Amino acid sequence: MTVRTTTTAAMTVVALSMALAGPAVAAPAGRGDGHEATRRALQAAVADGVPGVTAAVQDGRRGWSATAGVGDLETGKPRSPQDRYRVASITKTFVATVLLQLEAEGRLSLDDTVEEWLPGVVRGNGHDGSRITLRQLLNHTSGIYDYLTDPTFQQTYMAAEGFLEHRYDQKEPEYFIAIAMTHEPHFPPGTSWRYSNTNYALAGRVIEKATGNSYGDEIRHRIIDPLHLTATSVPGTRVTLPRPSSRAYSKLARTATGPTYDVTELNPRLAYGSGEMISSSADLNRFYTSLLRGRLLPPEQLKEMKTTVSSRGTNGYGLGLVERKLSCGVHVWGHDGGIHGSNSDAVTTEDGRHALAFNFNGDWSGDSDAVVEAEFCGR
């Protein structure tokens, strides 16, 4: 149910299309603040059909935020810099961080096999958990089939009729893992790279097996609370967004036309460790800045996290962390993600000094890469 990611080749919930037009851009910062290119990119996203955008930048001690378009197509209410939104696959960085913390504590090794922690779970049609390591889950070299690409799953949870009927379904991760096991692996473990949300459904369960607590509780007491991420949550089965927030919109189809649906309410537990979380742009900047500055992981584990494999284009995928080389030569680290009605991106420079996070509240349009390029390359 999660994740579109332009950087990591995950699924696209729906295809591109044009949205209803929103009102003029609102940006709290004045002109000449050094973010003119970013502001234009946000405006371009709205012109391209995104209902609304909210963004925040932290550059050293200087913060900046801006919004464009609307948060509610019915009332015309604008988006807020404080908006909470579904961050989808950005959840993966939080999950990977917890597993690396557990490794640093000696409670597991990333070279442990999945079978050791979840016996009998990864089996069938060529899948073999005894040949797959936890590290391969985190960097998507496991070859495990991505349940999001299953045709029945797509019809049930992504197409309009299915989503509207099943948006509040109560399913545990094992249900989706079992779907993956009905297919053959994408490739033998360790021989290639392919994004698979099943990997992080398994990773969440490993955290729970190793700690005796829910993966969400571990994220809360290890990351959210210490960093005072007051807008960040692992919502479980809560179907609504906390306030302040905007509505989320989707076409629920692979077309650029057709009706626009309000998809704000859904059961995020269906996404689990692959994309359940909610956050804000300011909180995401604080999280990635703290991570890259070594405040969450010892040097050895942070090095492991930043050890990448080739994924797509010039991007490298580490352990829940993506390295992106921009057109101007700048390297940024982070993750992006998409879920029904929400596309988000969060990146920071390696020194943690310059961070950007933003969200589109429509999942069919807008160029997130253009926003990143604008902020770090000024174009």
C-alpha cells in the first residue's frame, strides 16, 4: 500500500494527471531569501496539477518554509508549514535505524538470516529465508517478491473500487508477506537490486522478535522521543491524520484524467514497516540531520547504513537510506515515498547542515526531483 519513490523504484500508487486548480502560492518567507528557485519549483508543481505543497528547509541555523496551492479542494484552505502527512517509504529509514541500533547493542547481527529470526516465514516458490540476511532486507538485495506488485493486491487496494471498499481493512503483515510467497523471487539473494516493500514488513517483525515490543514503540522511544519529533507518529490503525493537516487526493487510476478522490482516511497499518508513519517537514529535517550527524548511530553502524549498492541511475541504496547525486555535483542522503494521496521527499547533505523536506497532497503529478534540484543546485 505504500510507496512510490522516484529514487528507489518502488511502486507508484497512481499515474500522473492534472488536478483541480488551487489558489495562489503562499510563502511566509520574503523574496531574496536564497530560495527563489525552490519557490518556483513548488509553484510549478501546483501548476502541473498537485493540489498543494508544503516544504521546509534547514540550512545551518537558518530555517525556511513555504507552501503552495491548497490543502482542501472543497474549502480552498491553504496548506500549512506545520502540516502532518503520511510519509510512506520514509518510514524505512526509521526502521533501518532501529535495526542498526540493535546491532550496535549486540542484540542481533545484520548478517543473521531471516530464517533465524522468523523461522518458516520466507518459504515457497523459490524463497528461502535461510539464504537471506537482514542486511539484504534493508538494502533490497534479498530478491524477495514485492507484494505491492501482485495483481490482486493492486486491484484490491490501489484501484478505485477496491480501495474505497477496503481502505479500512484490518490485516497483519503476515497476510502481505504470504502474498509475496505465492510468487517466485525477483532474483537469487545478493545477485541484484530491486525495491521490495516485503523486505521492510519482515524487518518490522524482526524488530519485534528481537525486542519483545512493537516496532512502533521501538521507533518512539529510540528516535521520536529523544529527538522531540512532536509531529511524528507510528499511527497503527488510526485512520485519520492528526491536526494540523490537509486532505489527501488521488485519481485511484493509471490515467491522467478522471475523478479526484479524497483518500485522507485509510488504515495505515496495512503499510506497516514499509510505510506506516506520519510526520512533518520540520520533523523530517530534524531526523535526517540528526542521523547524518551521528546522533542516532555509532560510527560503525552509520558507515554500514551509508554503504550503498547501485539502484537506479546515479542513485545508491544503503540500508534504508538513499544517496543521490544531483546535477550540480552535490550529494544528498534521504528517502522519498508515496502512499494514496501523498508524495513526500526528505534529503540532507552528508554533513547534516542543509536539509529539505516536502510533501505533495496529490499522488498523480508534480516533479519532486525538480524541487530537490532547485534547493541544492539553484535551478
